[in-house]
Amino acid sequence: MTATPNYSYAIENSDITFIVVNTPSNSDGSYSSKHLIPASREIGHAIKDKDDFHIVAITSTVLPGTTDNIAKPILEKTSGKKCERDFGLCYNPEFIALGSVIRDFLNPDFVLIGESDAKSGEVLSTIYKRVCKNDPKIVRMSIVNAELTKIALNSYVTMKISFANTLAEICERLPGGDVDVVTSALGSDERIGSKYIKGGLGFGGPCFPRDNKAFSFFAKQMGCGARLAEACDRVNQDQVDRIVRIVERTLNGNGKVAILGLTYKTNTNIVEASQAIDIANALRGCGYSISAYDPLGMDNAKDLLGDKVEYANSIKECVANASACIIATPWNEFKKLDPAEITTKVDRPLIIDCWRILDRNHFSEKTKYVGIGLGKRSF
């Protein structure tokens, strides 16, 4: 393995080039190609001087049509060569999650390849057959269908999350309701599956929110309705408001709120589009003082929250004197929270357990425990 800033050297000494540049979202929900364009241009210049057939594979998330209408013309113009005849072009996105990137790369559910020609698709397939540990299904198709498949898949996952969160809200109002019991049963049906169907906070991070918006944007571009994607967004935004309403009903604008967890998921320091951050901002806007703690996300959270909140160095410091505590990210260490740590100076503080990681019976004795997705006991 060698690292180099020299495009010509890299392409001359390889058979395939993967483009993994950032494609940030535009204000309308579409993806920007501002990094893809210069990368394609440089690769095209390098291919120009190469005699052998070279394959270019775009991994970055793009809208359908981007590879054929933006990357391909640039590659052909700058190289002076013809796609399919002189070089190959593929769209090959990865379905990996932050916090488990290597495991997901080596053990994918399936490999998606959009190919300009059969030869290029076969070379890519061979690479994955050698690298992946789990012998995944390899799905090959046209480039434009692969581009649509990528954003459609993530958009569909957000629908599962939003549906689970709708069930959670229903269960909270249903005596004896338990969202985990319901979703566990639903997930047993192979038509639904158990992944991403757990009630809690809404989806966040660098992929799901923007891919859902991009799917909606593209559907409208095609003259189609995007009502499901738009409904998912609304349901997702409602999750922050639901938590704020629970706090407001109990505290009436007074007191300190402790937020445990700031990252959008565990095992990562990413706070982008994290609903924990949105909750902190919303409650601060309602006049509450906020204390926050996260095992990995503190530095990144400070960039977004600034001096609006107090940053604690431990769970104990975060919950001290708090009238309410919100478990926003289900880190394992938060399971060790002791009611005694939060009831020292506040009588029966509010606990909002967004992921039901605490012992309900234990906490209900000394706190006003609210488990998202759990209804009042029917006995």
C-alpha cells in the first residue's frame, strides 16, 4: 500500500480508482458535485497517458444521473478516450455505519455495483469476492439504477425508524403498552425484519437525514410525489418536540436539565444532526439551564452548542442538582446511573429514558420515570 498526492502515479500503478470524495448537501436537498468534478478531471488527465484499460468507481453518494451526466463526460473529455471502450466506469456505494466501518465493509449485507460495461463490473466483483469475509450477494445493474438504489435504501430505513417511533408514542398512551414487545414481534416477520425498528429518538447523523431529503428532491424532479419521505421528516422532527413537551409538563420552565449523550449514536463522536443536540438547544431556548455529558462527543458538541450549556466530566457531575435527566444516547455506561446520584438535592426528579436502558422498577421508586415507548402500568 502506498499513499500519494500524485494522480498520474496512482493511476499508472493501479487497475482501478475509487472516488470517495464528500458530496455535501445543497439547501434544496440535492448533493453537490463540487468535489467530484475536480477529482474526475484529474483522473481523466491521468488516464489519458495510460495504455491499459482503467476502471473508475464512484463510491460517494450521488443523485441518479450524476455518474453518466457529470463524471463520464469529464472523464471522456479530459482523457480523450471513450467510456466502455478505453476505460470503465462504475457506481459502487458502501453501506457502512460510523462506529463499525471496517466490520461493515468486510461483512456487507450485499455489494451494489452499477456498471458501464460487463468487464468493469466483473473486475469489481472479483475484488469484493477476495476482500469480503462473508461471501455477500453481489448485485450488478446499470449505473443509474444503482444510484437510485443507494438513496432509496437509506430512505426506506428512515421510514422503519419513523414507524417505530410512531408506535412508541402510541404505546406511551396505551396502559401497559411496550414498544419493544410490539417491534420485537413485528421484526420476527421476514417481510419486515428486526433492524432499525426500535422506538426511541429520531434518526440523525451524516447519512439518513440528508439521503431522505435527497430522495424527496429527486422524486419531485422526476415529477413524482414524495409524500412518504416528507412524512418521515415530519415524524423525525416531532421526536425532539415530544421530549421538550414532557419536560415542560413536569418542570414548567424551571430547573436544570441534565442530558446524557450528545452523539447521534453510540460508539462514535459524531454529533451531526443529533437529536440530543436539538433537544439541548430547544430546552435552552425555553429557559432551562443545561448540563451535558457524552463519553466521546464533547469536543464536537462544543462546536455546535458553544457556551449555551454546562459541560460535565462525568455522569455524576452532569446529573448533580438536576430537576430532570434525559438519556438521549444509549451508551453502556449510562446503564450504571444510580437514582441516588440524581436525588441527592432534588426530590423525585424527572427521568426521561429515551431508549429504555434503565431498570424501570428501580427508578420509579425514587424518580418520575418516563420510558419513551412505555405506557402506564395496567395494574
